[in-house]
Amino acid sequence: MTALGKLLRTTAFKLTLVYLTIFALFAVFLLGYFAFNTRRLFNEQITNTVNLDIEGLTNQFNTAGIRRLVLIVEARSRRPGSSLYLVTTPTGEGLAGNVGSLPQGVMANPGWTETVYRRLDESDISELHRALVRVSHLPGGFRLLVGRDLDERDRLYDVVLDAGKWSAAIVVILGLAGGFFVARRVLRRVDAMTDTTRTIMGGDLSGRLPVAGTGDELDRLAENLNAMLERIEALMRGLKEVSDNIAHDLKTPLTRLRNRAEEALRRQPSEAGYRAALESTIEESDGLIRTFNALLMIARAESGQARDNMVEFDAAEVARGIGELYEPLAEEKGLELTVAAPASVPVTGNRELVSQALANLVDNAIKYAEPEAQKNGAPSGIVVKAAAEGDRVVLMVADKGPGIPESDRGRVVERFVRLEKSRSVPGSGLGLSLAAAVARLHGGELRLEGNEPGLQAVIVLPRGGPQGAG
Amino acid sequence: MRLLIIEDDRDAADYIVRAFREVGHVADQAADGEDGLAMALDGDYDVLIVDRMLPKRDGLSVIGILRDKGIETPVLILSALGQVDDRVKGLRAGGDDYLPKPYSFSELLARVEVLARRRGGRNEDTVYRVADLELDRLSHQVKRGTEEIVLQPREFRLLEYLMKHAGQVVTRTMLLENVWDYHFDPQTNVIDVHISRLRSKIDKGFAQPLLHTVRGAGYMIRDGAR
């Protein structure tokens, strides 16, 4: 495809052509209307003037006779820019007036005629003018002609016609040029976008579409596509992270599992020894299954599939339920777990997933606050709270454990990330990731805040579900 | 107990069948949906174990046809899809229980036994009794001998479920699902603490313990003297 062909094929250019045609048609119509009306107006004016003149002159003739009429006509004929006058005898001899010659028979028929004529005072006999005249037959056979020259009308008509031609030409030229310009500009931007898309398709996900900053529809398109790319890149990064993490965090227990089985075979221990080896194998694989399930759950929450099953449920009831489930465990660990929730906090979402997310947070709180509580001797508190805050619903778990340094708070939400000092605490490192994924699924977020001392993990959900959040 | 296992993975099916036979049950197997449906229609089984994804005919459709024909044999669905909505879909299609893969045999056995027993029906009893432990479902009273035991509402439901299935192994997941209505895996074994609390209320101070831990499987309430 040639560059010009490509240009002519653009939507912008085609639109220009359509507009151009419409506009040109409109201009032609407008000018035509103007010309037609001017002509009509002129004719009307001429008719009125001539009618009045004839009426006046006929009156003069009726009251004062032919002599008086001739005098008046003579006088009027001499005025500059005057109408056309001619008074003749019944035989056609001219008595007065400024008309030199007329075609045969004009004076014979009374009424309106458009005719050519020559003025009496004109020397150039080749020049003929056009006029609209009315002939009136007076009593006694005298004939009176009054008329107006039509040159002025025709000149104006020509001017309008010329203007029409020129403006049409200008409209077409400017329109085509504009069309080319706009099409080329749009084409250039679209080409730039296409190039970027190609690089992205080539595997470089960090590419972004150019935004001109004009805020027009192409910019909006580019911005939206960029947002989409951002999301895709994040998902891809997540996926890559997951595969890296799976490689690391699943291979480690798998290796342990394999080693233990191998060792049991090699050593050939007593029956009790085999039993112990097999039991630890099952335990290890259960741990693996658990990790695997959690990973699947996160992936599922992140892909947004669970959005289909969202219904209204009571977040306060979830807080109480989870609190009740974990309260004995907390007590056993020397912690005091309390639930602070109003009678009812309705929210739209997936009750099961939100319960699980909250359970993970409580589980974490118990795990990390426990050693602290043992050290202090005094029961340290964990508070599970549900509350409605405007159009959002918060589910919060606050503990008095070691907390998470502010610099690490963004990192711990990622899959498998466990801070160095928490390596000794059992867990998959997926609890916070899952809570964050669930919050995101609902169009909300997981916030980690300081509790001075301790950690305050907050699941913020839009009250109306993900749709409500926009 | 007669079981039919409809599962296309031969290794998995063989393993289940062998394991069920070892604990004294009769187990048949079918390798695809059509065979499974035909066998379920012909034979008299106590429980059907149906894999969700089967060749020739999908597991859920097998269950649908059985239910349409008025066959109410309890069905346990096995599935690699372990998410909440899949479970709901399975139960809605007429399944009675749902177990995601991979599962432990003890979990499967416990659930199948509960399903088979349910057929006999103990649901209508208003008072459950195990040895000298008595639970009144209407008045919510629990007594051990003559001594009244005060339980929290959740403890009551926990004991009620255990006693409803007295003599049967009840797994932690079953308790979590049926007593708490949660279908996820709490990373820590929270159920154990609830059980030990309950145990301290019903068994502490009595010569004969009733609430037993079944190693590697779960819990069971049982009259130890028998």
C-alpha cells in the first residue's frame, strides 16, 4: 500500500470527505436561496415602483390631458438614474421619454414584459440593455411605457454566482487539505501505537503507548490500553514470581520428602522406623497440598473468577465467627482475643473467601504475638473488629506482636515472602498474599498499619462489592 | 457396606477399592460415566463415589440422571476442582458430600461411613445417648450421668455432631464444614483446641473417657466399655 493510499483509506480522511460533501451542498443551497430571493425582491421592488408611476401618470393624463403627461414624462426622464419612460401616439410615434428603440410590438400589448432596449441618450448603438417594463394603453389611443433597467439585478446575480463558485472551490481545497493533515496526524499516532504494540507482542511488556497529552479520544484509548498493559504486566510478573516461588518453595519440601523416603530405604530401619518415615512423608505431602491449595486460591482470586458468587453477607457475623473459631487457640497461647463488631455490617462479596482471609490474619496475629505474650507474662490482646465506614466496610485484626517494619509492609504481601526473623514461625508465607488477593478481588485492599506496638491488618472492602467500587 | 467407585484414573480407583476392601467393605469400580451409570442403576449400593470429570459422561450428569430416576443413594463427589463454587455446584447437582483431590483415605472413609449411616437415619432422634452421656436436642441440655454439663452454643453443636455420628470417625474438616460451615483449611489446627475444651467439660473427672482421638484421622465419640 502506498503512503497516499494508506492516507486516503484512513477513517479521518473518509470522514473529511463526507463532511466536505455535506458542507458544499449546504453552501450551494444557501447561495442559491440567497440569489433566488434577491432576484424576487428586486422584481417586486421594480413592479411596485412601476405600478405607482403608471398610476400617478394615468391620473395626470386623466385630469390634465396628454400635454401635461408629456411634460411630466420629459422632466422625469431627464433625472439621473431615472426609470424608463416612453409615451407614444396611437400610431407609435414617440412623444416623450428616454427610450431610444424597442423591439417591434412591445407597445402593442398592454401588461408586463421583459425586453431589450436602447436608451435615447446612448451613442453606442451596439449596446443593448434589458429591462422589465409595463405598457399601459390610455384613453384616446395614447400608449404609456414605464420600466426599470435590469442591469443592476443581473450584476448582483453575477456577483452572487461568482462568490458561490469561489467559496465552493475554497471549501473543497481547504477541506481536502485539512483532511490530509488530520488523517496524516492521526495516522502518525496510530502508526506509533501499532509500532509499540508490535514490540509488546514481541515480548517486551514494559512498552507503553505514546500519549500526546491532548486529552482526545486517541489519548484516552492509549491511556486505557496502558492501564491494561500495566495490569497484564503485573499479572505476568505475578505469574513469573509464582513459578519462581513454586520452584523454590515447593522444591524444598519435595526434596525433604524424597530424602526421607530414600533414607528409610537405604537404612532399612525397624518397622517403627519405617512407620515414622512414612508418617513424616504424609505430613510433608499434606503441607505441600496445603501450600498448593493456597496458591491456587490466590491465583483464582486474582483472576477474578470468584466474582460470580458474590452475595450480601454480614461482615460482623464473619468477624464473630472467626473470632469464636480462634478464641480457644488464642487463649491456649496466652492471648486474649476479643471481637468488636456492631450487630450487623452488611457487605456484598464472597463470604467464604472473606472468612478465610480474616482467618489468615487472625492466625498470623496469634502466631506472631504468642512469643511476645510468653515473654511479658501478661495476656496480650488481639482485637478482631468489623465496622462500616461510609461506603466501605473494614475488617481489622490488631495484635501486640513484633509488627512489621514500614519498609517491609509492601513486600510481605507478596507470595512466599517471609521476613528473616519470622523464618522460625511455621507457615507457608501465603496468608497475607491470600488476604490481599481476596481484598483486591472485592475491589478493596489490604492495609498493614502499625499498632504501636504490633500490627494492624485491615481488609477494606467496598460495601456494594467490586461493581460498587467502580 | 457396598460401594461403587466411578473413577477413570485406574491407579486411584484400584487404590481406593483395595483400601475399602481392607477395612471390610465391598467395593466395585467403573471407569467411565456410562458404565458407572449402568452399574449404579442395576446394583444396590450404599454409597456412590463419583469423580467429577469422567469420560463418556460427566460425573454431575450421572448424579442428575440417578436423581431424576428417583434413586437417592448417597453420592460423594471427588474432584480436582477444590474451590468453593465447584463444591456448591456439585452439591446442587444432587451430590451429598464433596471431597477435593488430593484427599487422604481416612478422610474419604470417614465421610463415606457417615453417608452410609445417614441412610439408616438417626436424624429424627431428639435425644442422643452414648454411655452415660446424654444430649437433648430440643431442650439443649447435656448430662453426664446425673451431672448437668453447661456448654457454649458452639460446643453444643460440636458435641451434637459428634454424638450424631457416635462410633464413627469424624475428621477435622468434617467438623469445620458441618459445625462451623467453613470450607477452607485454617492453617493451624484450631479444631483440636475446641475438642480439648469440650473434652475437659464432658470427660474430665469421669473414669471412662468418651471422646477419643483417632490418630491420623480425627475424633470419635464412643462407649469405650463395649
